[in-house]
Amino acid sequence: MEYISLQKYMKLITKDWKIIACFMAGMLFLAVLYGLFLYKPIYESNAKILIKNRDVTTFVVDLGNNSEYSPSGLNQNPILTQIEILSSDDMAENVYNKLTKSSNFELYPKNQMILALKKSLKLTNPPGTEIIEISVLWHNADEAQKIAQTYQQSYIEYNVGLNKKSISQKKLYIKGQLDKSSKKLNQIRDQIKEYRNANFSVDIEKEAQSVIDQITNIEDQIATVDSQLKSETSKNSSLSNKLNVEVKEAIKSVAIGNNSNLMALQKNLQDTQQQYATLNVKYPPTNVQMKSLTENIKEIKRQIKSQMLANIGKSFENKPNSIIADPVRMKMVDDLIASQVNLDSCTAQKQSLESTLSELKIKQNAIPEKQKNLQSLIQAESITAQVVETLSTKLIEAQVRESEIVSGINIIDKPSLPLSEGFPTMFHIILMLEFVGMLLGLITILGLYYIQDLCQGIEELEEIIKSSVFGVIPWISDSNYKDVGNNYNPMSILSIAYQKIVTSLKIKCYKKDAKIIAFSSAEFEKNRSIISVNVAKTLAKSNNSVVLLDADFRDGCIEKEFNINKSKTSNLTNLLMQLCTPSSRHNPELIEALLQRALINVEGEPNLSIILNKNLLDNPYEIISSEAFPFLIEYLKNKFDYVIVDTPPILAVPDSITVSQFVDGLVILCGIKTSRSKLRKIQKICADNYIEILGAIARDSNTEYQVPESQYIKQLNFEDDDDIQHEAI
């Protein structure tokens, strides 16, 4: 799309301002109709509310986001959420239900009224604040205030209900969690109790220390028993050596337990020693029960000894050299039996102690696991007890809040009563419609500019061809084609127009030293040649010798302007064909003779000659591009002051381009409103072929009465004759 500068844009607007004026007048008419039949004033009622920073589900003690005791949802009440609530269908319906209690709103249909309420409500939140600005636009000032008040009241009631519901849900939630946590706490405490009962443990650390002490004690006792065993073994061995083998075997036999009473005593001794070893890890030796067991062990040992003596005595009673009869040896037997009893007792005691020691070590190895399990239960009990305490505190807080529920809304400004009309007033509507009309006018002007693709004046034409416009002539009818030549009136509108053109052309040719001028049209009309004919006539009338060549080899038409019979005259085609040979071009007499046959002197115009072109050629390129054509042009240049070459339209055939290569400059014939795209093509063709455009002659579409200078000329020449018929323009 073509770029339009601001200056050019302003020229377009200035030229076609009437289009904008028409659109603006039409919009003003529409605004008046709207104001008379459809306009209703709009009143705006404003209010402000503040959203409190309340979080009704906040705990006194943070339970943590990942805790299983965290609440299921939080009501954070962000500002945007509140705006959505205020603009919801339910809120509009609630407002409508309240408004219907007033007689002013009874006649409105429900669905229509709800839709109107939503459209009338405007909600804004100033950045960085927790304030919501409520604006209601309505056609009645009192009703606008009433609607704003109802919206404010309904929202406050909704907020109170929301807080009640939120706190109630929170209270139920906390109570449920408290019951759950209390039940879990009791279960953990029961598990601790059962665990301690099952493991006979109250304090694991004391128990561990006790086991260590018991193990140390047992190990000491075993060491003592080992010492006694060594002593008794040595003593037993010494006594055995002093006594004979039979006595030793008899004592061993008795010690092994061939007697049922002795076996029972030994079994009793072993059990008593085992019981003593077991209780020894729990009670000190001074304990009554421990003392009793010690006495029992001594008594059982005495009985075993007596039983063994009795049995040994019976064994040697009827034998010769009986030891019973020998007090010394009997004392040794008595000592040996006591030693044997002590030896058996120590052996049994050691076994009991070792068994007890093994059990204690097993118990000691199990203490870390017991301690870990018990510690886990105690830690779970502590955490659960803390949660129960927190939930109990939170339940009390919820109960307090439930008793003092208030709205989370503060009213900053109550709805105002509009004292004047709000935007848009009738004045605003007129301004907006006028602005729309101006825009439509501007769009129309630009649209016409691009759609029509026509130049908008001489300045744009000069801008495109990059040269000046010599002048503007009006369109003339066929009956007045020959007005300049046949009915020449130097004071006529048409004559003065050509005089201006020729004057500008002569000045330009003088500065450019141009004498050979080609005329070509940007249009395709047949009557284009009349302009080059009239220019030639006007030049001739200013005492300049002029020759006019009809270089349109396809459809020459200059003879029509002079009523010349082509059959009686030579023409440009024949002349060029006769000059094609070098010999003819070097023969001045032949050239002059041929030229005299081709040149036609116009009657009444002594300074004007013409060379017609009556042969129609389909391909004149060979003749134009031959050496004869530039030779003829140069010859005529030396013979005449000006050589005017009339060529066909430049965009129709390439003849004009070929001819223009041999001239000093090209004059474009076009209308003021010629297509811009055509002019650009012509300018590009000339630039590409190094053809200089001297200027243009424009044809105006106005009549002579619309041209200001025409009125002036009319007053000079025809002020006394009102019945004169002017040229058709």
C-alpha cells in the first residue's frame, strides 16, 4: 500500500472535508433522534468496603501442613474471590429478592432484572489495598442508591453467614480430631502399661543397671565357688590318699546315691541352691527369705552327711579292721564325707549360678530392644498428648469465636445519592457520535483515495512524474476541437489556457535547450492529439516556426484536425522509407524535395507546418529504429524553431518509447485525476530508458464556470452579452 505522508494526508482531508462534514452531520442527526426517543440518563452510586484480614481457621499452635491433624480447608478470602462473589448470579438474585419488596422494582421480570443488575454493577480493587469499590449505574438516582445499599447489605449478610458456617465447621472438625487424638492417647498408654507388665519392667535404665549388678554378683559367687571347689577337691584328694581304696569307693558309692533317702536329700539340696541363686540376684543375704534358704541348705548338707556316715558304717560293720572301731580313721572318714558333701554342694551351686548367669545375659541382651520399643511408645504418647492439648485449646477458641461472630466487612463509604448524571451524558453521546462520524469520514476519504487510484491534484501529479505541470486545460466537446485554430479568440478561456501552457513550455525548453518535443498520452482516448495540435498552433502564433509530426504509425489522426485529404499528400512513412538509404540521406537536393512533398503548410498559420502519417503499420519498429528517423528529426531541428512529435499512448505500444529516445524531452498528456498507478508506470519506463520528462499538460474535469479565472475572463469579454454560449468543457 502506498505510503501517505502527514502533509499529504492533511491535503486529502482539506480537499474532501465535505465528506467528513456529511458524516458528522449524519451522526449529529442520529444523536438527536437517540436523545429524543431512546436516551435515558444514567446515575452512578458509589460505595467502598474493606475486607478484613481474618483467617477464621488459624490455629493458636501451628499444626503443620503435613500433619494429619491439619484442617481440611482454609478460607483465605482473597480480594478477587470476594469480587467474584459480589458479581455472581446468586448475589444478584438475592439482591433482586430484597428489591422486590419495594414497589419501584415490582414490575421488572426476574431474569431481566437479574441481568440488568449484573450489568449495572462495577467492582474495582485499588492496587495494594484490600478495598473494594462498588459502583452501580442506573437510570434513576434513588434506585441507583437503593441497589448499591442492597448489594452492600446482602454481601455483609453473606459474609456473616460464611463466618458462622466456617467457624461451625471448624469447631466440629476440631472436636472430631480431639476425640480421635484422645482415643489414640489412651491406646498408647495402655500399650505402655501392657508392655511393662509383660516385660516386668518399670524403668529400663534401672533394670539394665540391676542386671549388670546381678551379673557381677553372680560372677563373683562363681569365682568364690570355684575357689571352694579347688579347696575341697584338694582336701578330698588328701584324705583319699590317707584312707584305703575301699573307704574311698564306699564314700563315692554313697555320694553317687545308692540310697533313696540320700538321693532325695541331694535333689532337695540342688533345688534349694537353685532357688537361692535365683533370689540372690534380687535380694541381699540379710533378707529373711535368703537367711531361711541358707539354713535349709546347711540342714540338708548335715542330713546328707549323716546319711552318708550311716551308709558307710553299715558297709564296714561286719568286716575285719572296721574303720568304725578306729577313732582316728573314723575322723578322717568324717572329714572326707564332709568334704565330699561340700564338693557336691559347690558343684551344684556352680551349675545353678552359671544357669542364672546365662539367663541374666540373655535378659541383658534383650534390654536395648525393650528400651527402643518402650521409648517409641513414650515418644508417641508425648506427641499425642501435645496434640490433644493443642486441640483442646483450639476448641475453646472456636467456642469463644462462635459466641462473638461478626462480619469480616468494614463499610468505608456508604452508597452515595447521585446528584448529577453519570457517564455517558447526552453531551458525551454527541461527542462520541461526532467522533465516529469524523472517523468514518476519514476512512471514506482514504478508502476512496486507494480504491479510485486517482491523482488528487497538480501537486500529486508533479510528485509522481517528478516534473512540473505546464498548465491545465478544460475538457472540450467535439464541436469546439478547432476553437483555438479556426475561431481563434485570444481572450477565450481555452486560448488563455494554451497560452499559459506554451509560455511554461518555452521557458522549460529554453533552460533545457530543447527543441524536439514528443507528446504522449497517459490515457487511451482518441482525442489526445488535439492538445499537441493546439500547442503547435499556439507556438506558431508566437512567431515561432513549428513543424508537427504525426508519429503514430498505427492510427495517425492529425489530419482530422485540419481536414486534409491524405491521398493527395505524402506522409511520414513514405518519407522515412525514401530516406532509409545512405545515398538519399547524403543528397541535400533530394532531401529537400522529399521534405517539400511531405510538409503541409496550414492555411492561416504561416509559421506552422505538419507531416501527416496515413499508412497504418502493424509493426512500425523497423522504421522508427532505422537511421532515417533520427536523421529526419535532426534535419527538422535545424530547419524549424520547434519540432513537435505526436506519439501514441506510452502505455499502449512501445512506439513512444522508441521515438522518445531521439527527442530532447517528453511531455505527458493526462487528466488531473489520472490513475496514479499509470503515472508511476510511465515515470518508471522513462527512468529506465533515460527519457527526460519535461513536464505534463493536465486536463481538468471542471467546467469553465467553476474555474475562478474563467469568471474573470468572462467579465472582461462578455459583461454586456448575457446570451453568449460558452464552450462545452
